[in-house]
Amino acid sequence: MPQARTVNADAVQFGAILRRLREQRGWTLRKLATRSGMSAAYLSIVERGGNVPSLTTVLELIEVLGGDIAEVMRELAAARNRPQR
């Protein structure tokens, strides 16, 4: 029987941030994929929190989206410090 998959809260939070930044620009997953050189399928997985991307991938995606990496990291850190439900 397959093991239950553990959800990584940081990955879920980063995925939500990534989706928000992409949608704020009016981009589809396909457009982000084309601009970043990554597949739309992979980016969909990242946005759903199903993968913990490498630091290189995080930096590349935020750069392509024109985001502020420091602000993204602050948002991720703040999410870690919020009380769990």
C-alpha cells in the first residue's frame, strides 16, 4: 500500500504566492512556462504545493515574474510564524 504523502507547508505557501504573482500579471501557466523555460505541468504542481522547488528554481520564477524575492521570503517566514489551526 502506498505511503501517505506528507504536505510541506512551505511548498504550499510558496505555491500560493507564485500563483498570486502569476495571476496579478494576467499570465497563464503556459506563459509562465514559456518565459521560465519550465513545463506548465511542473509549474502547476509547484503552485499546488506538490513539490519543494530548488532555490535556483524559486529565484528564477520570482525574477521572471518581476517579483521581489525579499518580500516573498518575508511572506514565507511570516506564514511559518502564524499559529497552526
